[in-house]
Amino acid sequence: MDVSLFEIIGPKMMGPSSSATAGMARLGSTAHKFLTGPVQHIDLRFVPAMEDSYYAWRSHLALIGGVIGIAEDDNRLLQAMDLCREKGITLSYSLFPEPAPPMLLTVQITCRQRDGSIHSLYGISVGGGSIAVEKIDGFAVKPTATEAHLFVFADKDVEGALLSCLPGGKLASKDCREGRYLLCIAVAKDGHEEMAEKARKVPGVTRVQYLEPFSDLGFVPHEPLFTDYAQILELSQKTGKTVPELAMEYEENRSGRSRQEIWDQMAGMLEVMKTSARESMTETMTPLCGFNGGNEGKKIQAAYEKGILMGGTVMPEALAMAVSIMEYSGSCHNIVACPTAGCSGLVPACLLVTAQKRGYTDKQLIESLFVAAAIGVVMAHHKVSFSGNNGGCQGEVGVGSAMTAAALAYLGGGDTDTILQACALAMKNIPGLSCAPLKTTGEVPCIKRNGIGVGNAFSGCDMALSGVRSFIPPDEVIDSLYHLQEKLFRSPAFRALKNTEGIGANWTPTGKATIARVKEQNRDILLPKVPPEF
């Protein structure tokens, strides 16, 4: 398993959702690469539970925009339907027949080209903007996110001939349908054109398609420097290195990139965070569905300045900024997923406000971001889902606040053990927190739910800095989180409840009355529905 720090702090993407918007754009962009000519029609097949929400998340605009070549951080995604009309491309949606795929953000993109040929992609947005592509034109595939691949279509099994002429190539998957084959081969980015040309000359090969990594963050064959917190602690004690130093070494080891490149990329993430914080606190925000008005964060800041809040000097301002950044994301501006858009207010708000109060430098802030990234990387290696849809909001606000607690503990002078304890103490406060937004939007309660993450982050940090220790070791805390996600939020019973009767806000009279109103509000961007046979 390969996980980059910049899949945890990053990528930069357009809100409102890293999984329901940005991840969808990446799936669309991947489908775009397998087209062989101009498109005539695009159909998007959703899980039935997405029928009443794809338009509020702008999932369809992201998917369509990706298909026509627009990236996940480009706000032209919002004009995707208009751009298709200009190109003469017609659009529709359909639903997977029951039993539907278990993952809510599973989609099939089917494109009919003007020459009559049809190309399709079946994939999943798994959280934080990361994607998993499972089928291309009906063939099962297993590309990894951080490696480059050649997709080789053939009318016979050419595995042996391919691998013999592609030194260094690694077979990721092979599938056969009606006598035709698709082989997915991991290759080095350098020299891929020469390798593709060699593959085309293999007898039986009909087409070769090169695909950049879904997450272009560098990759070299490696053993991860660490995959759990105990290893981080042991390495730190043995070498005297800090968590930021170990995090950078981890990324060097996995990516082959220089430490300066890695540092500069994290510095770039900090600049995007600063921009989102500044603009969200000074400009009027207009979230897509408008339930929060776009100025709730400013209300909190104004109340703090009037001296009527009770939370001290740092937390109220961090709360105001976290809510404001979430409103910024909900208004389709660019933010840094950390690790998702659904909790993108936590890390920047808590760190930036603390830096303002205590005079921390950008260098210290960047180091604290490396701490947060290392905390999240270990969770990913423990198979924790960062998607609220797939693993509960404990995987978004819970994980985000644990990462933030650790980063704050570093800024507060905590040693490696204290940093890890801050993560564990914060994470233990959140197990069981479900993902229950109004079916039509993540604005309720996701924007304000970042508020509990702010309090939780400072709580975990301050307990750890005080010498309080988690009775359950940090790695076991994370294992228990994964276990809860598997047993509860991914169970058929829970999914049936969530997708039919609804839970949380969807169960309330106000929640039920909202769905029809939002659908009417978005009538201009609804897609026509067609039978799933398309």
C-alpha cells in the first residue's frame, strides 16, 4: 500500500466535497483519457441513494467537466453542462439496478462517441479526492493511485510478450471478455513513450493507452518508513529525529523526490490555506444551497470581538475561521483537503489562529502540517476511511481533529509521544459520529460540525501537553476506529437505514421538507433520467 503525505494534506481542490465533487472530477478526467474521438452523449450511473443529492453536491457537473477535460481545481466545472450544450453533447443519468454497489460514491460514466463507439469507466470516489478505478470498457482493472500505467488492449493474451519487452513493467491486472484482453501494467513515468511504442508492436495488441498517476506525487518501489505510531515513536527515540523530519523522510523514501521539493509543496499548501482563511473571513460567501447564508463564521468572529463569547481567546477565533473556510468550500472555492473537504476548516483555522496569537513562523506552521500529514498517513495504512459516506463523520471531523490536535501539540513543544497521545485522546472523543447530512447537501450539518472538531482538537492537545495519556495505545485507538467503520457504517443494515428512512437531519420534519425545495431550487441543472440499459 502506498500513501503520500499529500493525499492527507491535499490535494488542492474545489469544494464543496472532496469525495462527491473533486473525486468525481478525477473520475471524469480518467474517463476522458480513454476516449478515442468526439463525444456525442454522456450518461452518469449513480447508486440510487445519490438520486436526491448528486445535483446539490454538483457531482454531475464535476463528472461531466472531467470528461470534457476540466481539472478538479478549476471552477469551470460549474459551467460543464453549458459547455456540453455548446459542443452538442447530450446528457443523462441512470441508476444502478438493485442490488446496487455498496459504496455510495460509485459511478459508471458511459460515453457514446460520434462514430458510434461506446467507452465506459466504473469507479469509486473513496474520500479526500482519491479515487479507485475498477473497470474500463467493462474490463476489470486494478491500477494503483500513485503509479503510471499502460493499458494494453489486445485480441489475445499477450502477457508474456509484453512483460518480456517492457523491462521494469509490473502487471497490475489482466481481464478477458469475449476473447479480448485488457492488461494494466505499472510502468515508470520516465520513458513511458518508448515503452508504449514497444507494446504497440507486440502481435495481437490493438491499442495502448498511457495513464498518469491519479495522484501525481512521485513513486519509487519502497518499503514505507513507518505504518504505525509505535514505529514513529521508536524511530524518533532511536534517531533523535522529530516527527516533521521523519515525515519528510517518509515522503522522500516513497516518492524519490528531494526534501526541498517536498518542503516546497507543503509550503504551497499553507499558502492555499492562508488564502482560503483570508478570503472566507473578508468576502461574502454564497454556499450552493444557501442554508447557512455564507456568513456564520463572521457572526462568530463579531461576537468574539464584542466580548460575549465564553471560550477564551483562541478557540472562538479558530471556530469562526473553521466555519468560514467551510462556507468558502461550500461556495465552490479552492481549499486544501485535510484529509477531506468535509473537515477542511480544522487544520488551517486552528493552526493559523494559534500562530497569530503566539507568533509562530511559517516554518513552524509547515512543520506542523508535516505532523498532521504523518498522523493521517498512519490512519490510511490502518485502512481507516476518510470518507464520511463510507466511514462516518468520525472519519472526517474525527480524523481531522485528531490530526489537528497532534499538530497543535507539536507547536506547543510536545515531544513525539505527546504528539501521538494528542492524536489518540482527540480520536477517542469521536467514535460513533455518523455522517448524516441533509440528503441534498453537506451544508447541514457539515459546515458547523467543524465546530466540534475545533473544540476536540484543542481538548486532545491540551490534555496531552498536560501529561494526560490515553489508556488505549494510539495504534489500538486507530484500529478500533477502523473496526467500528467496518462493523457499523459499512454494514448493510446501516446503509439500508441511511438510504431509505434516513438518519440524523433527514429524519426530521424540516429535513424531509427540504429535499423537494432543494430539488426545485436546482431544477435548471437536473439531468434527464434514462433506463439503466443505456
